[in-house]
Amino acid sequence: MAKILVIDDDFETIKLLEAIIQMEGHEVHSVHESRNALKVVEDLMPILVLLDIMIPEINGITICKLIKSNPHLKHIKVMMVSALSDEGTKRDSLHAGADQFVTKPILPRILIHQINDLLAG
């Protein structure tokens, strides 16, 4: 069982992701405000963060950069989960240090496969 954190400002998306992750037997936590996100990552120390890009205040790409630039957090896997699917957004996410990029709408089987791949690697 892995500890996974979901960071998204949309409550429907959070509930969907929580349900998918819990069905796989993982421990899931969530944050819906970006201003609290980094503090929760530091306190929780998850194995994996599922991170939306379009979050008010501090966007997901910036949060990813903050996680990956922190020596105490950089080992945490980050999966960007976004409705944005253009190549520029994907490239920016990977340059920020994201380990994976998933496009919304989320297909549960594909998401679980990608989560398991990240956890195994």
C-alpha cells in the first residue's frame, strides 16, 4: 500500500481519483488549495503526488518545480493530471520534473496502470 496525495481544486475530480486509488488498496489524501499543497507534501511525505495543472494561486507546474527542487522531497513521484493536452504543456510539465502526464478525462484502468508503473519504478 502506497501513500498517495491528490492536489486538485475540483472536488469531483478529487472524489473520482480517491475512489480509483482506494480501490487499488492505496492510502489516499487530498488537498484542494494550492497554497497549502507544499506544506501537506512536506508533512505527509507521500510516495506519489497526482497534481492538476490549472489550480488557482499557484499552478501545478510551479508546485511540481518546488517539490522537485527540494532535496527532502525530490524523490517523490509526480504525476500531472490535466485537461490540457497540448505538447507545450506536456513539455513544461516534464521540464518541471514531472514523472508522468495524464490527460483528463481520466480512464480508471489507464490511470491505475500508470500509477502502478510509477510505483514500481
